[in-house]
Amino acid sequence: MRQIQMVDTRTQYHNIKAEIDKAVIEVMESSAFINGKPVQNFANNLSNYIGVKHTIPCANGTDALQIAMMALGLQPGDEVITPSFTYIATTEVIALLRLKPVFVEVDPQTFCIDPAAIEKALTSKTKAIVPVHLYGHAAKMEEIMAIAKKHNLYVIEDNAQAIGCDYTFSDGSKMKTGAIGHIGCTSFYPSKNLGAFGDGGAIFTNDDELADRLRMIANHGQSKRYYHDVVGCNSRLDTIQAAILDIKLKHLDEYIVARRKAADFYDKAFAGNEKIKTPYRAPYSHHVFHQYTLVLEGVDRDGLNQFLAEQQVPSMIYYPVPGHKQKMFEQFNTASQVMPVTDWLTQRVISLPIHTEMDEEQLHFITSKVLEYINK
């Protein structure tokens, strides 16, 4: 049996090695390492895939979120509603820009931001909502957009874990996550469903004026060289990474199929076990399984994590400390917030290996070891 990895980027590379090597060598021969033609080609192809007018590549997913908030003209003290149960990048940029993060609860089934909690957290200072499509499952965007429209708020989708996810509206129409809000942001960190061989990110929008501002901010605040109209930053996707991502974009749908197949195996293996809650798949969300995350009941979660490590099975806890309890946010006095769902999840979640190159031998071994520990 091949060594089990949380994400097997090496095997994935070897399966498309000829395509990747050719694309990288072409960039090397051109020597256009910054803003080469593959960057725009990838941006155009990704726009077509996501279904948006504009894709602005940038250096990483955190930059994407920061640039998005800068482009919306949010001012110090403005409140931005976001889930506490997410990776810190979503919320740290809010504080970095001297905005106020307002942490709210998540849905106990999907782990995504709860629209009812958003409604309760609204104040006269609320300016934006940042829903996170966690683990590859979409947040309830139809309800979130209705709240935003009613209260004249911006919506910035954090789509770093759910690129390729289809969202189905109540009328049967579909859109990709990242294309629904005013701005969508994503990351191309190597372990993502669409991962580069280094850092990378992108910003999506259908608003022409907003797109111009996003591009300008990402490029030192300039639309014309040496003429800087606003304070910006230097955030760009390298040509080599764009060339690699453009190749991998062609395979993204098959990658999603492979992840869902692995998730189906897990679901079947754990079905009926009262101590294991497998990932929920809401009818409006085509789960793309960036992570396969269990919720355990009556099980020593940390003990299972250690046992699996001893069996050479990697597992991860995403996330042990929620945002509202992080020390970096002490100034906002958020640690005292009562969030029973978030606290419940941080104590019970564990993520198993899931990626595009998993085989049944690996999946059988992983599930057998999980059940061995849980049923002992």
C-alpha cells in the first residue's frame, strides 16, 4: 500500500507530469516570469469556469480577502460579520485593516455561517458579511444575499475551500460559489482542490468598476505605470504558477469526482455508527470535499488523532481554537461570547485524508483503523 497522505500532491503531479513540465518549460523559455501571457490566459479560463466577468489573480488567498475589503472602501471601525469556526486568514485581515470582526455561529450540520446568526448580529455599523464555504460545502448564499440586499451590505465569499462547488437556488438555477457575492476570494495553496506548486490566489467579481479598483489595489494602487491613485499593495500570481494552475483547471471537475468518490466510501463505511456523524450534504450544495470531516460523539477525539498517527494514518483537527477565542482578537473582547455550536465542533471534529489519488486499499485501511479505535 502506498503511504497515506492528507493530500498527495506528488502523485497528482506525476499523473499530469507531461502537461505540467511542458507548461513550465515554456515559461522558462519565454522568461516572462511576472505578468506573462499564461497569467491572463488562466484568469480568462477561470472566469469562464466560475461564471464571472472578472478574475484578478493575486499572490495568495489572504491577500485576496484583504484587497477585496480595501476595494470596498470599508473604514476603521466598520463591522464585518464572519463565522468564528474557520481558518484565521478569514478574520485576521478584518483586524489588520482596523475593521471590527463580528463573530457569529455556524450551522451544526454544514459548519457554515448561520444566516439567523447574521440577522441577530446586525448593527448600524455593519458593512459586510464574509461567509466561508467550509470544507467544500457552500454556505446558504440565497439567504445571505437576501439579508445583504435588505440591509445594503457587501458580501465577500471566502471560497478558498470550495472552488468548483455548484450552488442550487430555490428556483433551480445554479451558480458556482465565488460568483454569487459582490466579491469572491480563493486560494491556490498547494493542498487546495485547485492548488498551485507554491502560493497563489484570485478575486472574482461581476462589477466592472469594482474589478478596476481590485486590479489597481493589487498593483501598487496604479492603473497607469508610475501613477498611483490609491494606496495599494504588491500582490500578483507568478507566471509559472498561472501556467501550472491553467493545466490543473482542466482537471478540476475530475478531481472533484475523485474526492466525492472517496467521501462516498467513507460515508458507507461509517454508516449507522452512532458515534460518528459523517459530513452533511445539503441539497443546495454540491459538496467538493476539500476536507472530509467527522463529528464524534462519546469518543476521545484527541486519542483517535494520536492512534491514527501511530498507525501511519494522518488526520487533522480543523479547527481546535475558534476565532473569537484567539489571543489576537483580545482587543475586541470576543472571548466571552457564547457560541455553543462552535465550541461543540472544536471539541469533536476530526478530518481524514481526502484527495484525488486515493485508492480503495488506502480507504479501507483508514476506515478500519478509525472503527477499530471507536469500537474498542
